Amino acid sequence: MTIKEKMIEEIGQASEESLIQLMQLWQQVKKTPILPSISKHGFMRFAGIAKTESHILQQIEKDIEINRELDLQRLVP
């Protein structure tokens, strides 16, 4: 396996793991009803899920950017 093929495989695995995390978060969000007269407890629960999702999305974006930079460094001698 060439270095390029190995890198493509690693990127694919990282992307698949990120997608699985996003799908799991989406399932949590879908289970949280948003009603016109939402209770304080319901709102705090939803806000907690949204905060967690936002943090994970930001981390995924950072990971993608880091991986992109590393890939460029590997490809350019």
C-alpha cells in the first residue's frame, strides 16, 4: 500500500467516525420535543444537547482542518 493510499484510508476512517458521532447526536436531538409551551426543565435539557452537539461539531471541524494540514505536509515534499 502506498503512502497516498494509506492516507486516503485514514481520512476515510476518521470521516466515518465523525459521521457516526453526528448521527448519534441527531438521534438525541430528534428525541427531544420542542413544544410551544416548553418547560424550564425541557428547555435546559434541549440546550444541554445543543451545547454538546455544538462542541463536538467544533472539535470535528478542528480535526478536519488539522488532518488537511497534515495531508498537505505529507504530499508536498
